[in-house]
Amino acid sequence: MDISNPNAEHLAWCGLIALNMARKAGTVNSPAQENLFLCRWLATAEKKRLFKRELADDIRWLQKEGREKGMRADLPGKMEYLWRASKGDLLEQNDLFRLQHIMHAIKMTGINYAVLSEN
């Protein structure tokens, strides 16, 4: 993505800041609590209409992912990816970062993967 999206960037940034504040306060201590916190945070953001209307579908999709997949949804990872992608610096990341993100996404789906030798 080389086109920035300030609204999506703002949504993701706010979600990540809220999550980090909850971590520092000690109210979030595990991946399950992170998922629950972000689901609730997104529900509150939707209910109070804190973000632009064009983000409503994105907010609902993130909520659905969090509810249906639980910890496998990796909402903090999705928020960070959304933040990086929408501010336009995703292509500036090195290949290792992008590979790690892809491998993490594959792992979260439950697909088993391994590196094979030439034999």
C-alpha cells in the first residue's frame, strides 16, 4: 500500500494506544485478555460513533474476527498491520518483517508449516 488512509491509521493507532495503556495499568495480562479488551473497545467505539462512518465496516469486521476466532484472530497484530499499512510505510519495511508477518498470519490460521531440507 502506498496510499495513506488517515482514518484507518487513526483507528488502529487509538486501538493500539488503548491496549498499551491497559497493559501498563495491569488490566490486560494475556492474549485472551487482549482480544477481549479490543473487542470491547471496538464495540464501544462503534456504539459511541467515535470514528468516521467510512470505518464502520472495518470496525464490525474486526469485532466479528475477535468474537469468532478468539485469540486466533490476533487483533493486536491486525491493528498493528492496519496502522502500518494505512500510514503507507508497509512497503518500507524490510523483507524479514513482511515474511514474519506472513508466517505469523499462517500460524494463526492453524495451518501447520515447516521448513524442508533439499532431501
